[in-house]
Amino acid sequence: MPYVTSIERLGREEGHREGRREGRQEGEALVLLRLIELKFGPPSDALRAQITAADADTLLRWSERVLTAQTLDEVLG
């Protein structure tokens, strides 16, 4: 039984890591949406969907661009 317990523990730990990663990504998307709203006005539903579906690297890249971009196309380009 120790082997089964060990596998169960590893599964729970992996689940916790995945949950934390997803939570961080959701938070990054919310921050980016807020920055876009402050700079360019309320984002469309399509833009919200695009941002919430983006991976962490893309969110970071877009978040960096929002600081200097003059248009949304420059942020997402």
C-alpha cells in the first residue's frame, strides 16, 4: 500500500501545482484586461476571449507591449 499512497500524493501535488499555474494565468489575464481598459477603453467580448485563452508567455508579451503601444493592434501584434 505505500506505493499506492505515494502515487496518490504525487497526483495531489501535481493537481495543486496545475491549479496554482492556472490561477496565476487567470490573474495575469485580468491584469492585462484592466490595463487595456484603462488605456484603450472597455475590451470587446472577442478580445476578452482571446486574452483569457492565451498562454502565460503570450500574456507576458502583451502586458509588456501595453505600456508603449498606441493601439490594440500594437499590443497584440
